[in-house]
Amino acid sequence: MSLTMKLVQLLLRMGLSQLMLYRLGTLRTMTLGLLNPMFMKGLLFELSSGCNRRCWYCPQSLVPKKREVMTLDFLDAVLKKLQLKKWAGTVDIGWNNEPMLDWDSLRMGVRKIREAFPSAFVRMYSNGFGLTQEKLNELMALGLSYFFITLHENDEKRRQLILSWVPAKDQTRIRVTLFQEIAILNASGHAVEGAPPSNEKFCVMQFAPVIRLNGDITLCCCDYYSETVLGNILRDDFWQVWRKSWWQRVRIMFGSKAAKACHACYNMTRTPLRKPAPKQPAATASAA
Ligand code: SF4
Ligand code: SF4
């Protein structure tokens, strides 16, 4: 466990609320982001793009992405370019997609990511599609630091089943929530009708870029349509690209819509978005 995670757990045990912890994290990111043009708090990998659901609060419901996966050769080439053995940031897998749809490439991808980032906090998001006890154990053994499962169908029975699979040693590393328990964010600023605007004064999401399936480096996890492409990891030098976008990141932090992706984003608009949201259909494939 990284030093940062040990500190986080200690602060939580001492009674610090999640909100206070979040605020401290934002303050840390702002300070480091201002002082160090190379500071990067996280990296998100789009290992695959499809989803079995079409939740009305997600851009997948408006413009579903084709089901594609990053090949392992491609991932190898990307990881070779990054070379971040000592980096202790957060690596996210799965955002606006369902990574469990493509099980074989996912498990190999998690293994490779863990090897490439031995000091990072590797986190995965899933709707629990096809999850079994064996798969859960395998993912944790492969090196996930945290597994966040949201059951969008609000199935309490399935939650209890998944929780019964979690060994005591992993109880702080796996979270299973029902959709009704999470706050609806105006995901990517594109899908949610009448969702509350963000209360955040400062955006720090742009300090965690996304590596897309085609190697494009995009601004943040809210940039669903790749409206702000900073460069391409196979074509460009990642750190040059990152340094070049520093001033843009700082301006966004203080509320400037300095990138196209920010224009409709809940972190900027401060008003509820009124785009038509289709009704949520049933899942297009059922969970095991
Ligand atoms: S399960 Fe997640 S990725 Fe899929 S449509 Fe719902 S919110 Fe979007
Ligand atoms: S304001 Fe811009 S950088 Fe911040 S979350 Fe939205 S799109 Fe991303």
C-alpha cells in the first residue's frame, strides 16, 4: 500500500469525513498543479469502450460507443512510452464504459498496468456485469487497489451476494453501491437532464488525462467525445505534451473554459443542463 493510501486510511480512522478528505485532496492537487508543470495526479486508461447498459444519466445513452478493446500489443507500446515505475498517482480503468464486457483482455490489461505502475493506486469501475466470485478474486490478486461496483439496477440481493464473496482482507478495497445511493453528476456535461450543477469552486479533473483506445491523450474523464485532444501517446512525447498544456490546466482550475470539453461540463456551467434524456432501457445483456 502506498504512503498516501496509508495516510488516507489513518485520517479516516481519526474521524475525518470523506468530504474533508476530498477537500484536502483538491487543495493538494491545486498546489502541486500550480507549482509543478509536470504534476499529474492520475491517468485513466480506456481499455475498452462498450457498455451493456444505456443509463439515462450517461452519454452512452445518447451516443453509444462501439464495442472495441485496446489490443495487448497496443497497451504494451503505450506503457513503454510512459515509463512511470516510481509514480504514485492513481490509475483508473473503466469510465463511461463497462470493462468486464471483455474479460480476457481486461485481466491481461490489469496485470500489465500493475506491472507498469507498481507504486500507483489502481482503481477500477464496473456495473458488475458478469462478475463472479472467481473473477472478483482474480482481479484483486492481479493488483487492483480498489474496485468500485455500482449496481445501476438497484438490486440489493445482488449486492449482498457480491459482498458475501469479499474476503475480510479486501473489505476496505471493494465497494458495492446501488445507483440510488450515488450522486448523479452531469456526466461529461452531455446527458443529464436537470442534474444539479457542481458545487465545486475549482476543477482539478484536468490533472488526470485519459489515454484513449487510439492512443489520443484527452483532457479528462469528462471529455466523452474527445473534444480536447492534447496529443497522441504513440506519435508524441507524452511529457512534452503534458508540459505544453500546463497553462491551459491552470486556467481551467480557476474557472476558465479554456478547452472545448469544458464548455458544457457540470464543473463549469453552474446551471442544470436541459438536454433531452431518453428513458433508461433495460440492460442489453444480462449479468451472470
Ligand atoms: S453502466 Fe456506467 S458506463 Fe454503462 S451506461 Fe451506465 S453509467 Fe454509463
Ligand atoms: S471543467 Fe473541463 S477539465 Fe474540468 S471536468 Fe469539466 S471538462 Fe474536465
